[in-house]
Amino acid sequence: MKSTGVVRKIDPLGRLVFPIELRRTMNLNEGDPMEIFVDGDFVLLKKHQASRACMITGEVLDENKEYAPGLILSPKGAEILLQKLI
């Protein structure tokens, strides 16, 4: 695990602010769901990726298809990918 050298305090409501540089680097945006993991005294935060979510659009639809292990695309995502390939 790599230290960023950034230290932040938890506010009275239990919130922690992520520096803008970290949010940009990690592609974290307002409203993004975060998954919380605990291992001993470590707390790990990970951007939540819904199961069966399209890798291109992020959409979770019944029409999404798995084209290869871990490659899940919505119809729109498949169209976008196809356009990029041709």
C-alpha cells in the first residue's frame, strides 16, 4: 500500500474529505458509490462497481451481455466500443 502523505480529520458528522488531486487521479466524482472494507485496523475504500454493469457506460440493464470473462457491455456500450474499433 502506498502513502499519499495526505492527512485529513473526520468532521463532527463523520465525513472525510478527499483532496481534489486524489479525486481526479482516481476518477472519483460527486455521488459515486464507495465500498468500505475493513481488515484489522485498516479501512479500505473502493469505488463500487455494480455487478453486471457495462464497462463503457456503467449502465446496469437486463440487456447487458458478458462477451468475455469480465467484459460486460450494454447495447449502447457495445455500439460505442464498435465505433471506436472501426
